[in-house]
Amino acid sequence: MDTFLAPTVFLLTLLLVLFRPKGLGIGWSAWLGAGLSLALGLIEPGDILYIASLVWDATLAFVFLIVISIILDKAGFFEWFALKAIELGNGRGIYLFVSLMLLGAFISAIFANDGSALMLTPIIYSKIKYLNLPRRHILPYIMGAGFISDTTSLPLVISNLTNIITAHYFGIDFWRYALYMFFPNLVSVLLSLLVLYIFYRKDLIRSYEPEVLLSSPAHYAIRDRLVFKVGFLLIALLGSTFLLLELLSLKIPVSFVLGLCAFLLALATLKNRVVNLKEVFLFAPWNIVFFSIGMYAVVYSLKRAGYTDSLTGLIHKFLSYGELTAIMGVGITSALLSALMNNLPTVMTVNISIGEAGLEPKMAEFLALANLVGTNIGPKLTPIGSLATLLWLHVLDKKGIRIGWWYYTKVGFVLTFPVLVGTLFVLWVCLKVYQ
């Protein structure tokens, strides 16, 4: 019976999360699924506590990261960067496109993919609209910002919630993760730029008047100079803190470090009172904590019903054909599953399957990284691939830019697979180098 009930509850929960009937929050949807799994005996009360011990650090870290991003956004941090990117474009359309995409990759790396997609995209749109361009000339910049925010969210543990969850699950340290993912992410950035340019090259503007986009110099975007300066200090503090912790072999939760950074940034807002902290904390995605625990509980019911055993067997099958096939197989499988059932449930399910495969540690780590490549890049195949994409589409709709699901999926399939396969291949090369 469990083999029928577990996937049924999972599917119902996923539908509630993706389509949010009557505005139902994703946290409530996941907990309804977890409660139903508990009531049907698919999981036990002890499983909830075990799951909470797995995901609390990752989800709190993500919330604190978004809090940092919101504060910096309200202080003009991201708008300053966008204006600088426009200045670097120097009136050339192709330079503008590349500089804005690289800015998206940078923000995604440091402030997570959600920060890049949800905060940078509205800024880009607000500037591009002053050129009074037809819709087809706006789309390359809007679609590009959304695409690159996910495909370049690989370099650091904090670049994506999926990264935090996976690094915690497999015990991958911050800088060891960064070392392993440096070249795969670099290739992902370059391939993303290439495929976006090839696909949209006819629609890119040839030239523009920088003065039209720059209604004022970049420094006028800064609304709180102290918070702006502290933002740069926090970037350096994050990297040096994680390095020091690893050198001292101290296992401090990622959420503690990011929580401290959020606290310091919040203190900096008190001098000028430009940023309303009450609004920041109300806007913060606290429901993601409940969503992660609840969704993981529903996924765990699939494990108890034996469904992850099938994925574990598939992983062993991939490995029987060699390491390259294993890396490619896990990554592409994760990408397709993410496109069909969202990337967070996918990363959780595949992590469990890899963990149960009984592999030697290095191979398990690199298959976990292949899973991340799939769950970070694969969601671009469909609009339901990630919650960030659904929110991004909603934000654009509010701005009057409606991107249909068919158009998004068509573009997603064309753009995603070259980046996915190329990045996975480089990850395999890194496995051979670091073995």
C-alpha cells in the first residue's frame, strides 16, 4: 500500500507547492503533505526530528542570505552594480549584454540565485525600458538574467539552497566545495553566455545612448552609504571566516556565520534609518524553513517506500559503464527530474540515493556535485523547475512582461542542454584531476 500512497502524497504536495491554490504558502503546503504522510504511517514522528536535524542549518542559512540581499537591495547595492555594468557597456549593445550577464553570475555566486533572479531582473527591466524598445529586444536581457542566475549558481556552498543542503548532507567543506566547483562553474558561465548570445544575437540592440539608461551617475543609486560599504566588507568577511574555520578544523554551522553577517548589516542600518528592518524581516522567506522540513519529510516517505532504491540501482548501473557515464547519468537524471518535479525535492531524493549507494567518499562527493549541476541547471528546462523561476515569472508579469510557459520551455530546452553537458564533462575532468 505504501508504494501507492507515498508517490500519491508526494504528487499532491508538489501540486499544492507549485500552483498554490487560494494563495496557500509553500510552507503550509509542505506541512500538509508531511502531516498526511505521518497520518498514513508513511513516516514516523522520529523521522521529522531526524529530517529537521538535516535541513535546519541549510534553510536558516538561506533565509539569512536573503535577508542580507534585501537589506543591500534597499540600500542601492545592486542598482549601483547594474549602473556600473551599463557604464561598462559604453554604448555597445553586445557589451551591455555581457556585462549584465556577468553581473548576474556574480550576484548569484555571492547572494544566491534567488537574489540574482528576483532583485537584479527588475533593476535591469527598469533601466532597459527607458530605451522604449519592442518586446523582442527586451527579452534577451530579461531571459538572460533569469537563465544565468541558476546556471551560474554552482561556485560556492551559499550560491544556492540546493548547494547548502548537499554540502551539509555529505560533509563537504566550504573551500573544498569551491575548489571542486571552480572550473565547472567557469565553464557554465562561459557556455551560458555563448548559448544566450547565439540564441538572441539577432534581437540584441546594436548600440544605445548610455545617458538614457543612466538617468544619474552610479553613485546616486546608493541610498545608505554605510550599509553599502559594509556590504563589501561582508563579502570579504564571509570568505575569510569560512577559510579560517576550515584551517582550524572547526565545524560551525553555515547559518551561524550568515546570521552574524545579517546581524552586523542590520546594525549598520540603524545609523541612517534608510532601510526599514521591520519590512525586511517581514519580507524574508521564513516559510522556506517549514517548506524544507515538510518537503523533505514527504521525500523521506518515498525512501521508506523503497523508491530511492530504484535510483540507487540506476546509479550503480551508471557506474558500471565508467565514471564519465556516472557523472553524466546522475547529472542529466537530476536535471530531468528537476524539470518535472522541482529541484528541491529532486536534490533531496538523489542525495539520499547516492548516500545509500555505498560508494567510496570521493566518488560519492562528485556524484553529489553532479546532482547539483543537474538540479541547478536542469530547472531552466521548464517553468516549474524551481520556485525561484515561478517567483521570477510572477515578478515579470507584474511588470507587464508576460512570458508564456510554452515559450519558456522551448527556449529552456535549446539553451539548457549544451550548458548542462559541458559543465558535467568538466566536472568529470576535475574528478580525474583530484583523485
